[in-house]
Amino acid sequence: MRIAIVTDAWDPQVNGVVRTIQAVREVLQGHGHHVKVISPDLFRSLPCPTYPEIRLALARVATVGQMLEDFEPEAIHLATEGPLCIAARRWCLRMGLPFTTAYHTQFPDYVSARTRLPAEWFWRYIRWFHAPAQAILASTPSIRQSLADHGLTRLKPWGRGVDLANFREGLAPHPAMARLARPIQLYVGRVAVEKNLEPFLKSSHPGTKVVVGDGPARAVLEARYPETPFLGAMFGAELASAYAAADVFVFPSRTDTFGLVMIEALACGVPVAAFPVTGPIDIVTPETGALSENLTEAIGEALTRDRAACAAYGRTFTWEASAAQFFAGLCPLIPRKAA
């Protein structure tokens, strides 16, 4: 099948949306499908206000439409709610073509955290954007319920996976973490306001807190918490070694729809401590971590979990399964005419 994926999130951004699309594309191409990604790097763009790492494509509807026509897709998927996907959405509606969308990010909560405006204001936009889709792909039951509660009902599951060749048990720990006081409490991800790092950095559990990642809030938090090592962004084998060095993985976000880093940590045998919110409530089991509104208590409880059980559970999340769900959720266009 010829599959067009339009996305406002792409390299050089480092986030779960980009990793998910890249991983699923690789699996689909391995099965013989042709996947075209239409992304901001193909257009002139502007930095997103307050988040310059994100580029907003200056894309005309006709230009995006021509790219889709030239590719002759048999299915169209709009991955994000940004300007590039808005252009593709308008073209699909103009041409009477079905498309699917995905809800990767708690966009209303995310924008609310940055603007201090009510999240419900932004749900109006989410309903407008996704309502014409033939299906909205969402990662977990709690996120699908949240969308349903806001009037969006054409929902299909699309889970996430782990690169099990990289993230696994028995890896050598990262040398930068070898001599830190234990237990080592690790956070991996964007260092940004919507990730809610301060409850983690303020938690009173003894040991060492470590932050792996980068982002617009790093300088402020690094100055505010000088006792915490901020090790910057890591990828691949280096990131896996950071997980391997940790005693517990702490996920303080309240706005994620899934949290890929949680299942990467679990696959490395690291239990998870988090708040009982969307994302963690669908992933973390009593055997593999702890959820509490008191993050310090969650950390202490998660440290008692069996690492082998965590690793076994983490291995159940595969990109093959994720790609199969994505493919099943697509809405095929009318078959192309024979050449």
C-alpha cells in the first residue's frame, strides 16, 4: 500500500511523535509498503513561539495537495494538529478524500500549561480538527475515553513499541552514573514546563536524581537544583546504558498520552514511579511500578519491584504490533486506476 503520513513533528525534533512515526515507517517499509512522510523540512518554516525547536511549516494547501497527488496515496494519515496537517486536512476535505488522524499529545493541557489559559478552550480546536477523520488513532484506553468524553467517537487503538535490540536487561551502566549515591532516580525526556519535572526534583527520597534530556527549561532547572546531574540528550546505546544504571525511572508528566520512555525503562528492567494519570495508568502495573499523587511515596514503592518482571513486561511492547495497529486503523482511498 502507498501510505502518506503528514506530520508537523519531524527531525531534528526529539519526541515520542517523531520516534513513533519513524519506527512504524521502518516496519511498514520492511513489509513492502511505500510510505511518504510530508514534514516541515520540505517547506520554509518559522520557529514556534516559546518553543523554537519546533518549526511551523509555511505550507499552502495547493502545495501540500500537489505533493499528495504526485505520490498517489492509497491511504492518508495526518499525525499532528499543526499547520502542515491543517493544509492537508483542507485539501482532503476539498477533494472528498478520507483520512485518519492521531492524538499523540494532550494538546489542550500542553497549551494550557504554557499559556495559563483554560484547557477547555483548546478542546474546541481538537474537536474541530479531528471530527472529519474516518478514524482517530489513540494510544491507550484512558486517552480514548478522554476523547470520547469530549465528543470524538471514531476511535481506534494505536499502541507503541520498544527497540528491543537496544533497550534490554543486562547492559553495562552509563559511566557518568557509576559513582552516584543510590538509589539512582532517573528522568528521561524533554526538559520543558509541560513535563512537570519540579515534583520529581523536589521529592525527598534519598539517593540521586538524574535528568537525561534537553529543552527550554533546562537552564532554569539546572540552576535551581545544582545537586541534580543534568546529562543532556542521549540516544540509542548510550541512553540504554543510562536506563541500566538507574534503580527507578520517574515519570512526573501529567500531560502525556503514552510515554515511550516508560516502556524503554521497563524493557531495561527499571521499575516506574509516576502520578496516576493518563499514560502511566494504562502502562504501569502493580508488578512493574507504583503510582501515587505523592511522588516520593511512589518512588519508594517502585524500588521494591522485581527488575526481571519489569523487563519481561517491557518486552511485550513491540513496534511490529504498533505498526500492525496503525495499518489496521487506516482508511483506504478508492483504488488507483491501473497505469
